[in-house]
Amino acid sequence: MGDIRRRGAIALGITGLVAPLTLALGSVPAQAAASCTTQAGPYQKQVEKFLGRPVDGKQSAADCKAIKAFQTKHGITPNIGYAGSVTWGVMDLMNKQKAVGNKPNAAGKCPTNKGRIACVNLTLQISWIQDGSRLVYGPVPVRTGRNGYETRTGLKKIYWRDIDHVSNIYNVPMPYSQFFDGGQAFHSVNLSMWNPPGSHGCVNMTPATAKKYWSLLKNGDDVFVYGRKPGT
């Protein structure tokens, strides 16, 4: 990812931000080239309910406009207003994240005997910082590694921080980088946290979250990554 030669050789497979890829939605309507489809998708009712639209399972012009706006905001392509599996998958994940509330470690999977630790739940795509069992910050949505470039699980430590890091593989900025496993790091991106399919392994964060993590963590602090990202 970044030029880590100053810190010595690092394992291959360095990961980080890449430009969002076009993600096929499977079988899409014949109007895929059009700006807005008239066809209802397999998740029409669920998507309508999520967006606060009348739930009738039928595609209207207003439905399509609302779905298309959601897809455009979160980088879901093709953004033609079709209620497909990827669109509903993002919405369903948002619902599950919201349901966590202020108890992200209710199941006790992130260690509480390490003092300050940054926890990453890949399954729910959320992260938080805790001191023992006390929640310090979060939970916040994050964007982790896509299929084939998964964010590696386990207990790690932050070993290098670079506030103005630039990837020497993708030639993109990675502000507020905090590396914890080879080339995998927390860092800021200017993308939706729900932009599919994900990063090349780093834990992407909003600028506000990355700045907060920078202020709350230091070299030597623990990081615990667990679960499995949907679709990997």
C-alpha cells in the first residue's frame, strides 16, 4: 500500500483503497441502458419499505427515482432503480447496523482484558473503540476488504501511523493511516461506507471517523478483527 520501506520489508499482498468497481446485479432488466427501469425487482417490497415508499411490490416512477438516488449515493451500479440483491443487501446491512445501538460488543467477542482496543466486526461492517468493557467511541460503519482481498482476522497491534500516507500501488491518498497487519490499515476515504464491493483489505472510514481514531489510538494499541464480511 504505502511506501513502508522506511519501516523495513513487509509481506506481499498489501491492500488499500481502490476505485469502486462496477458490480453486476445478476439478471437485470432489458432497460439496463435506460436511466430508470420500469421493472420491479425481486426485493421490491423490502426496498420500498426501507425507503418509506408505498409497499405494493410494483415499480412506479417515484419508486425508481428513490431507488436510483439511493444507488447513486452509495455507488451501487448499475444505478437504474432496480430493486436487486445488491441494493437490498446494503439496506439490510444498514438495518442490522442500526439495531446494534450502543452495545456493539454485546456478544463479548472483542476482548475486554486488553485495555484500549479497536474492534472490527466484519459481519456487520462496524468498528468501535473500547477500554475494557467501556465503550469509548462508536460503533461506526466501516468498509472492509472485498472477496479475495479480505481484511485478515485476529488480534493485532498498531505498528505504524502516517497521517498523510499515499499508496504507492494505487497512487491514492490514505489520510490518517494506522497500520495494524502488513499493509492493512484504518484510513479515511471519500466514499460511502456501503459502496460495494469493498476495499483491497484496509478498513475504510469516513474522514470524521478516521480523525477520531487517530486521536484515540497510538502505536502499540490492540486491534481485534473478527467475523466475515457478507459476500466473501
